Amino acid sequence: MLMDTRAGPQGRNQLVELRQAGIRRSGRWLVRGVDLSIGRGEILTLIGPNGAGKSTTAKLVTGVLRADEGTVQRAEDLRIGYVPQKLSIDWTMPLTVRRLMRLTGRLADDDLTDALSATGIAHLVEAEVRHLSGGEFQRALLARAIARKPDLLVLDEPVQGVDFAGETALYDLIRDIRKTTGCGILLISHDLHMVMAGTDTVICLNGHVCCRGTPEAVSRSEDYQRLFGGNARGLAVYSHRHDHTHLDDGRVLHGDGSITDHCHPGDGHHDHDHHQEHDHHGHDHHGHDHATPAGEGNRHA
Amino acid sequence: MLDDFFVRAMVAGIGVALTTGPLGCFVVWRRMAYFGDTMAHSALLGVAISLLFDLNLLLSVFAVAVAVSLLLLFLQRRQALSADALLGILSHSTLAIGLVLVAFMSWVRIDLMAFLFGDILAVTREDIALIWGGGLVVLAAVVWLWRPLVASTVSEDIAEAEGLKPERARLLFMLLMALVIAISMKIVGILLITALLIIPAATARRFSASPERMAVFASLIGALAVVGGLFGSLHYDTPSGPSIVVAALLLFILSLLPGSRGNRAEAAANRGVRP
């Protein structure tokens, strides 16, 4: 059982808490044993390879999916703003950006314009959604989610399709929103380079919680400095090798061939001192290498 | 005024068209055309059951349509067959069972053609009361459910996460579809109800900049098709139900012609968005 040991108002201002939560579909655990909590003003980033269960975990947090195991607790009357990973709108529905902004609730004109200006697409307010480019559409979705003034923002790869300069600007915006509104933010990134500097906690998923920690610890760590040097500002990742595989029944096959019910650090099955061996600029999401926060925050569920 | 059968037909037809407009938009947006067809075809099974057990016609049609849509949801969850194949099986088998049951009941004489293709010229004052009463209930419910329905059409996940209960909206929408099928069966007939749902909505798409406007235009275009179709059927002595559908189709084709308002508006929108 994982406890958040950092000092802070998490207990009082907790927005959502998952305890040993899991989702099972057609006999396979998509994700299992997830412990996480998000408080007001806190940014939690989920990273991990494709199929690691990041979006599934986000759907557990938002209540789109119900946990088959474990518990999910949400604060009462929790107001969520959600940017899903995938969204396809049938072109037969006429939908302008202005109408999209009011999709799930009323919104004053000023708030609508402010949110679109913040994401840089105020000029597209009357545009039809189906004519937007991928990046413009993501900005519109983000604007819609923040205009609701939510308690909890859940952003599933919010900058996909956005150009590089825009990416940095949107990450800055997300950080500003946390500062000005004090909402909690769950951010999912498949891009292992881009773990926001503003992130309080990073959780690395791969069907279960592999490890977690603060990016500050990562930035200060020797491994991190060696890997990124002077260009490391705003980036906070490090890498380790996956030395175990998760079987369909939830058990763990370790690199040394043994099988256990769970994976624990220090049980002799793991191997963790090979950080510097990996090339962060040519990472492969399908492979076994992936980035995680480093440092003393590295713990296993 | 309602003494004239033609006026009664007109009032009833317009009532149905106003109701099917907004529902038809959702059928188009959610790609449920075949689903609507399946529910409509199951209406004949409802007719047969009502005759067999001497039940209220409307109630049995409504109940069977609801049962078929629930059965479909259940089978889809099992994921044994594609939704497409399941719809094909349910659509035609309910229609066939209805036809077979009706043929078995040699003691009742029913005008099968009236059920299949509608008999709008035989509409009574009670029918009109039912169509307008039921239609107002449906429209009021659509207005009430509007935001959750539109939101979950765009994204079920967003609607669920942001507390709009899309599942409830979807279930109620099915009940509304069943109700519309039950009350409009007599006007255009079981085989043509989906046409009155889809064609006016598809026509309205060309002229609409928002979902709300598309719903209103679909109602008005449907009403126009009813008026045109009935006058056509009077003038050329053609069956009224199919004539209404042909009129709706003509309006749709007209909306596609270059230079029509819709196309110009769209071209302007395209220019505005991507300069």
C-alpha cells in the first residue's frame, strides 16, 4: 500500500483517490493495483508505453469506467473538465467552436472568449469544428475543458498534433491554470520527453504502477544532468529498463524467470542500476525501455 | 374544418413531421439509420401481438419496439456479432414473424398494406389528438434531454465525465423513438417511417450552422414534404405515404443543386475557416 508521505493539504483537499483500482476486460487486466490521489493545486502526470493503461486510468478517475477491483473515491460535486484522447465527430453534425464550448454547460461570452484566447484560437470561434486542423481542434478541446472552471482537469494527451512551439505554450498555460484557479490536474503524456516541470508527481504505468516520484528530484539527480545537460530545462525524465513482464492473470514474470503475485522492489527480482544506458531521443514506445521519474521518490506498488 | 379527410391528413402529417425532425437529426448524427429501421420493422410484430391478444395497438407497438431495442443493446454487449449483422437479423425477422402471425390469424381481416405503407387519408380526429399529444410529449422530452444528447453524440466520455449521464439520455431516446414509431405508423407506414426521420434531417444539414437549427429545419422541411406529398398524391392519384417520401426526396435533391443557399453558405464557411 502506497502512502503519499509529502507534507501538504492532500488529506483535506483531496479531489480523487484510487486505491488498488483495476479494470478487467474479456479476462485481461488492462490496468491493476493503481493507487493514486490528486489534490487541489496538484499536477499528476501519467507516463508509460502504449497499452500501459494510461487512458484507462484517466477514465477511472473521471468515472467513465467503473473499477472492477479496488475503490475510486471522488470529492462530492467534483467538477471535472475532460479532454479525451480520441474524439470523432460525425461531419453531419454542424458544430462551430462556439457551440462546442457550450457542449456540457452554460458559459458566459466573456469566459468563452477568454478560454479561446488563452489557447490561441480566439479567431476561430465561428469556425466549423470539422474544418479545424488536429492542433487547432486540441486547442479547442482544451479551451472547452478549462472554460468550465473545473475542480479537476483531466487531460489525455492534450497537445497531440500541436506544433512544438505551441506545445510548450500549452504546457505553460496548463501550469498557469493550476496557479490561478488552484484546480487539480491529471495529465497524460505518451511523449516521454515532455514531462512538465510543473508536475508534482509522475507515475509510470505499465499495466500497474511501476514507479512514482517528483520531477524535481529527477532534475537534481546526476543521471538527469548527464542525460540532458544544459538543455534539460522543463524536461524531467529518466529511464530505466523493464525487467519484468505482467502476465494476463496479473502475476509477474521477472527477468530472472521467476513468477510472483506482485512486483516489489528489493525482492531480488529487479534490476535498477542501468539508467544511463538509454538514448532518450530515440526511444521506442513499443519497447521495454521507458522513462520514469528518478530519485528517492522511486517506489513500487 | 377537420370534417374534410384531406385536411385531417394534412394536420396529422404535419404533426408527425414536426416530431420526426429533431429525432431524425440524432438518427443521422449517431449513424442509427439501420437501428431506426429495425425498430420500425418490429412494429408489425407489435401489430400482430395486439391482434392476437386483443391489446391496445399503440401500446403493443411501443412495447415491442422497446423490447427489440433492449434486446439489441444486450446482444451488442455480448459482442458475438457485429451490430450491423445483429440489426439485419432483428430487422427482418421481426417483420417476418409479424407477417407470419398475421397470416395465421384467419379470424381477423386486416389491411396489411395500410400498416406497411400508411393510410393517412383514413386518419380520424382521435388519431390527430394522439399524434399531436404524443408529438408534444416527444418534443418536450427532446428539449429537456437536448444538452446530454448532443454532448454524448459528440463524445460519450466527455458527457459521462462531466456529469450529463449519457446512458440515461440514450435509453430515454430509445423510448422516444419507439413512441414516434407507434404514433406515426399510420401516416407513412412501417416501411417508410425511417425515410421521414432521415431525409428531412439530411436535407436540413445543408442549411444549418448549429445542431439546434438543423433540428428546427428538419421539422419544417418534413412538414413541407408532407404538404407537397399529399397535394401530389391528390393530383396524380398516387398512394399518399410513398408520395410524401418522394416529396421529401425531391426537396433533398433540390438542396444539393449548386447555387442553393446551403451550398453557398458552406462555401463561405470554408473560406472563412481556412483562409
